[in-house]
Amino acid sequence: MGTIRVCKDPTKPSITPVTTSTARNETINGSHQFKISGYSLSKGMGIGKYIASDTFIVGGYAWAVYFYPDGKSAEDNAAYVSLFIALASEGTDVRALFELTLLDQSGKERHKVHTHFGRTLESGPYALKYRGSMGYKRFFKRTLLETSDYLKDDCLSVSCCVGVVKSYTEGPKTYSIPVPPSDIGKQFGKLLDGGRFTDVNFEVDGERFAAHKLVLATRSPVFKAQLFGPLKDQNTQCIKVEDMEVPVFKL
């Protein structure tokens, strides 16, 4: 006997299940206000030395603002003040955006803003490890700063905003509805006790009981034949039950 082979029609594409997922990238933003009081006393502390703010948490990581009154780089010979935001907790490749603002204290709101948020498409977020920092070595020329409205009563006020980049992937969502345990017996009992939707009555030893035909027929083949069979009772307004006591009928 020959062998019969069933070949798939190459013109018909095979149907395979298609699954989907979505990669999402978002920033968790937080800000911190840092006031530097007694600015003139910080001058001369040395190039590369900084005054640090208290640490603050954004995106689950600790951060701090570093202010260098004599600048961070020796090549600038203390001609500029430097301002940086640094990662102050352990982390592997924390990706973040930042904004550093020196606040105008004259009320004119002419703040000096350096931001990386508006240039995300140009270079992307910074990737930082512990003690890594991002900011500006030449944030402001010292001679201009000391004659500006940014310095008032020998104080500077800095606002810092950090946006920590979080990346995650979403798969298909599965929704489940918890099913409560069945207590249909109790529910039918409450329905009967309240006398709602009853459609048949029984008389036992002179006492009348209301009931539901469908429930009785489900529970008893005798009642099923009596209420829905071909020889069903025509009068179900009140069916008289003989030779039975009330307590037995209630069971």
C-alpha cells in the first residue's frame, strides 16, 4: 500500500498566536531648595572643594547639590563658581535628567536656569554611578555673581530638580475576578423567609406555607411531576398535603 501524505498549501499562511508587550520609559521628578548663607565666608576654601546640601530622595535614590565657591576646575583659577547635582547613594547606571536654578532674589524672577530636561533628544539622560555628578563647572562668573540680584544679604538660593528615568516592560494584562464560595442554599432560604416571588402555596394540618415551584421541582421529582408534569395539579394556589405534620414538612 502506498503512503498518503497531506501537504500544507503554501499559499495559505499559518495561523500563529500573536502576543504583545510595551516598553515604557518615564521620569520620576523631585526637587530640592538649597540656601547658602554667608557666601563671602566660603570664598577661599579652595578650588575643587564644595559645600553640600542635605541629601534628598528622588526615584528611590539619594541626591545632593554641590556648590564650589572657588570653582571645580583648576584651569579656571577660581574665576567661576561651579554647581553640580551628585548621586549620593549606591546605584548602578542610574539614568537621570537635571535642572539647576540660581534664584533671582530681587523679585523680578530673572532666574539663571541651566536645564537638561529640554535637550533630551539631543544627548539623552546622564548615566551615573555612586558619587557621579552632573552640572556646570562655569555656572557663573564670580565677579558678576557678587554684584547681581542673585546674591542678597550674603546669601544664595539654589533650586535643583532631578528626573530619574525608569524603564519597564508591560505584557498582556490578565484580569481575574474572585468568585465567592457558593451559599445558594442560604440565599434561597432568605428568599423564602421574605416571601418574595413565591408562586405556590401548601396547606399542612391547617397551616399555610408559601414556596417557589422551580426550587421544589429541582429538589424533588415528586414535586416536579406534581407542578410541571403532564398530570400536574391545575390548582396551585393552595395544595393540600395530607397525612403529614407541620414540623416534618418544614424539613
